[in-house]
Amino acid sequence: MRELKIAPSILSADFSRLKDEIEAVEAAGADWLHVDVMDGHFVPNITIGPVVVEWVRKVTKIPLDVHLMITDPDKYAPEFIKVGANWISIHPDTCPNPNATLNKIRELGAKASIAVNPDVPVSKVESCFKNIDMILMMTVFPGFGGQAFIPDVLPKITEVRKLIDQRKSPILVEVDGGVKTDNIARIVNAGAEVIVSGSGIFKTPDYAQTIRGMRKAVGQA
Ligand code: DX5
Ligand code: ZN
């Protein structure tokens, strides 16, 4: 069985208490922290930049999974890596040459990932498989936390899992958007192993209970 990794998305945290929130999810059993970077151009929302990530890095040792929803990842990915990002996900339509961007991310010492929107077929990103450590399957359209999970993406997650297994590739499959305790089993059964959850964790009263519930739902508690 693939070991489940849970990555709470700080987008749904209380930013006035960000350090406490990070320490709380870490103590509750989070494996990674997911950091949503939005620039108001690629998506109609603005969140945080390298300055905040630099401070986040100082309060936790768990991997920082930085999801770039910005028009110019070639310019900014190196800055996020410099301040401590371990994983960088890019949306392929934001770079003229996604493979070059992914290579650069790896050269700079981070793990590279490609994000696939709900309406993008897997065939469109297959040419990037040789240059990625993870594939991020979006189960909402990027831009905001708290949106409803799009179940139509489930067969695509299975398709990606099959492709990766056929190639005997170590690429991780991450799912992001609308994941909660009550749907995580379907997502993991479809083939995911890294689970992002923002509102599904931060909007619940007891993070440890929620994360335990997620692991229990997939038989890993
Ligand atoms: C959406 C972001 C997600 C978001 C997930 O654009 O990429 O990471 O924070 O939040 P929930 O889990 O609330 O859908
Ligand atoms: Zn995200």
C-alpha cells in the first residue's frame, strides 16, 4: 500500500496566527505543508509570496509544497526555492517550455511537479513525465480554497496512476481541491498518495482528529 501523505493547505489557515496554525497541524500529524501562491493574473486571487514562505520555513521542518498559480514561474520559482521550498508545482500553460522550467527547478535542488487542471487531458502533460517528481491533479479550478470537489476527475487520477505504474516510475500523485474526510477514500482508491486539504482540515475544530480520521478512512490509522 502506498503511504498516505497529508499536506494541509495554509490558504485556509488563520493568517493572523500563522505560526500557531502551522505548529498545530504539524503536531496533528501533517506530513507536508501546501502553500498556494496566486498572483491575481493566472488566477483571480492574490495570496502570498517568497517573503511569507521564508518565515514559514523558519517555523517548521516538514516539506513545503509550493503550488505556483502565477503567470511567470520561470522568474519566481528560483526565489521560492531559495527561501526553502522543497516541492514546486507549476501549471504548464504558464511557461513557454514547461520541461525547461521543470529541469531548472530540479537543478536548483527542489522536486518538480506539474499541475493538471480538471479540464486538461493527461495526454497534454505526458511529455513532461520524464522531468517530474510528482503530478498534481486539480479537483477544483485553481483560485480559491473551500470549493466543491469535482468527482469527474477521479477516472483521470486512475489513468495517471496506471501510466505511472506501467512506466515503473517513482512519480507521486497528488490531489488538490475539496478533499475532506468523507471523500478521501475515493481519491486514494483512485490512485492518489499525497492529499492536499485546506478547508477540510483548517475549518474543523480538532486538526488531530481530522487528520486521524483521514488516515482511518483509507485504512492507515
Ligand atoms: C486552490 C488551491 C488549493 C486550495 C485547497 O486553488 O490550489 O490548494 O487551497 O483548498 P480546499 O481543500 O479548501 O479546497
Ligand atoms: Zn494548491
